[in-house]
Amino acid sequence: MTELPFDPEEFKKWPAAAQQKALSMLEQRKEPPRIWYCLRGRMCDGQPHEGANYPHARGDQWPPEGIDWAFWLAVSGRGSGKTRTGAEWIRKMSNQVPRMAMVGRRGTDVRGTMVEGPSGLIYVCERAGISYTWEPSKKEFTFHNGAKVFGFSGEEPDSLRGPQFGLAWLDEPAHMPLIEAVWDMLLLGLRLDGVPGGAKALVTSTPLPIKWLKTLMADPKSRVVRVSTYANLSNLDPTFRDNILTRYEGTRLGRQELHGEVLADVEGALWTWDLIEEAKIDPADLMEFAQTMDRIVVGIDPAGTSRRKSDETGIIVVGKKDGQFYVLADASGHHTPERWARRAVDLYDHWHADAIVVEKNYGGEMVRSTLNNIASYPRVKEVNSTRGKLIRAEPVFALYEQRKVHHVQHLTDLETQLTEWIPGKGSSPDRMDALVHATHELMDHSRPATITMASGLIVPNTNRRKGAHRSVARIDTPGRLTRATVRSWS
């Protein structure tokens, strides 16, 4: 008789087909089923020991003790085992709760991380030796006993309107632009019986200091578990340990991404996290949204001069539409001159920008020359920053205060630089400088682009379709119109 890795009494209640499938899977397994919650309980460090001679749940991966809580927050660092914590808990609770919800940042995250990922539901079921059915098109996962988990995208809060559940798992909700609406709809649906103490929700997320997360952490019904990346180091790839930990350890970003700290605003800094988060948007189709912009420019803050302490080059794409500014992309990094020039030109083409903006008094001629070695057609505009970084940054900051600047993606490195920069202390960071250059160009030159025709008339280019601002109607001979790519104009 095959030894069952689950409660025999529960097994008897399963449908006949599920019983047969489970037994068949057990017979075919080359390794015996593995438990996740070992007999040592919450005191266990998760390392192999007698009775569980393989990695398993650490004490911090067990659910909170007692039943007087509603929200379990695993606010932890990258690679700390958050996804595994969520998947194993959902699997365990499937014996009690017939209907559960799982919410990912996007539909692709539900499938690629929460279900089919290396620590997702499929993996934990196969490891435990239990059968399941996964229907990706319906985002519906069914356990051996008929319990179901329904998947939802954080991009579609209204999809949570109507269904009801006894349990929910949200993965990376701090990085969902629509989390407030998602949370409201989810809570209204958490109304089924089955869990002692009432319906509950598990939040697994790398933290961001947004209002929603801070409020939830302060809720008396919440139980917060903060776990460092280092707690799971033995299960991580050596390359990750060597490259990522070395780069971020000891930094403010490392405190957030590695140690799971919800960072407080820096005293004296202009920007705050709330200022950025409250104005953030997430277009359904970013490229389609970008095509509606009045103007788009690429800002560059080059590295490599004798006056620079940083060895990174800031490259930021900003668009403007109807008096609102949109930070579209951040391609900053440690680049050679040829590489950052290539990236800038590629962004110029990709976003159909009409200018690349550089700082004149920090290598403007060098930047122009480097860019021209890659392509001759981008329009390069030079800005002068002799007035001082603070004076130049303040008008851009004022736009943020007026909620006129919107980040359309989670640009963590840029947002970290903005919220950490204290005027008068050290040099201003590269990404921030590139953002300021680009935004100033859009502030100072907000008129539509113009074209010169053979008749000598200046005609506004009001066609804002994709790429329209980089082509011009030109009269070569009377009555004949042709199109030509614009090389430069002022």
C-alpha cells in the first residue's frame, strides 16, 4: 500500500478521480513526498535535519500564531523565499478553504511566478505528491480535493468585484499602481467561512514606503514578518550572492531590497515617496499612450569628466501632454561613451523623441560628438547648469508638488535617488540630473514643433501621430509633396 503524504481521512473525502490521480503520481515519483512544515515547528531554521533532510520552512515562513489576525505581511528582501511561503500556505489551506484568490501585479505574474514559477503552486504540489489541475486561460488552479484558487491581475481591480473567497494571497502588492482599488475590491470579497478567526490575506512583497503599505502594517489585525535576503542565502545562486549583494549591501536601496525595510523619508530631501507614488499611473499600453504625447525628449547626464565623482550616466525619457509630464523610462547605468550614446539614440528612435538634452558645462561638446559618431540625425540640445543644482531642480520639484509629473513605471533607482538627495550635501545624482535636464527642456519649449516649407511659411506640425514630429511635408516642386526626415531645427 502506498504511504499517503496527507491525512488519510481527508483522502477518503476526495473524488474518486482525484484519488486515483494522486495514487498514480505517488507511484511514479522517484523521490518520496517532502513535507514543508516540519515537526520542529517555528523554532526550525529550515536546514536539513533528521525527519526532513532537505531545505524546508524556516520559522519565519510559518503563518502567525493564533487566530486573532486577518493580514499576514511577509515584507521581505529579494530572494528571501516569499513566493514559496505563499504557495505552500495556499496548498496547506486548501484542506480547509474551498475558494481562494491569488492576485499578482499582472496576469503574467500570476502564471509565471505564483503558479508556474520555480517556487509556485505547481512546484509545491508536485513536491508534496498531490495532484492538481491548472487552467491558464481561466487563471484557475484546482487542488486534488476540489479546492480552487482563482487568479487575478492587479491591473484589473474590477475583476475582483463579485467573487467571494475565504483566503487570499497577494504577491508584490506594494508594486501595484492600483493597489488601493485592488485592496478595496478584495476585502469586500473575503467573506467565506472556513478559516478559524475569519477570512485572511497573505501579502508577500518587497517593500516600498507607500501609504497603503504603511497603513496596513499599522493595522492591529496585521502580523508583520520582515525577512532578509540573507536568511535564504544557502538556497540562492552564487552569482546572485556575489553580484547583487556586493553591489547593494550597505546602501539605502539595499536596506529596502535586501533587508525588507520600509524606508522613512530622508530628512532634508526635497522629494518624498508619497509625492511620487500618489501621482504614479500605469497605462494599459505604454507605447500607445506615448504616441499621444505633445513632445518626448531624452535627457543625458554623462559620466567621464574630471568633475564627476559618479561613474554612471543618467539617461531618462520624459514626455509632455496637456501640461502634464510623464517619466517614461530610465536607461541609466555604468556605460562606456559608445554604449550610452547607442542607448540614447535607440531610445530617441524607440520613443520617437524630438531632442536629446545634455548639459553644456559638463561635456556638452563631448556628448554631441559621441552621439554623432553613432547617428547624425538626432536633434541635440544643450542646457547650461551654472545657476546651481538646487535652483535648477526646484521648478521640477514644484511640478511634482502640483502632481503634474507622473512616473508611468516603477523606476526604483531613479525614485531612490530623488528621495535621498539633500540639497547642499554631496553632488546631485546622475538620474536626477538627467530628469531635470529633460523636464526643463519641456518646460522651456512647450510650443508645438514647426516646419519650414518652400514658400517660407512656418506651419505648426499638429499631427501628433506616431513619429509625426520627426517627419516634415516638403514642397520640392510646385504641386508635389514629399516626406523627409528632420535632421535638426531650432
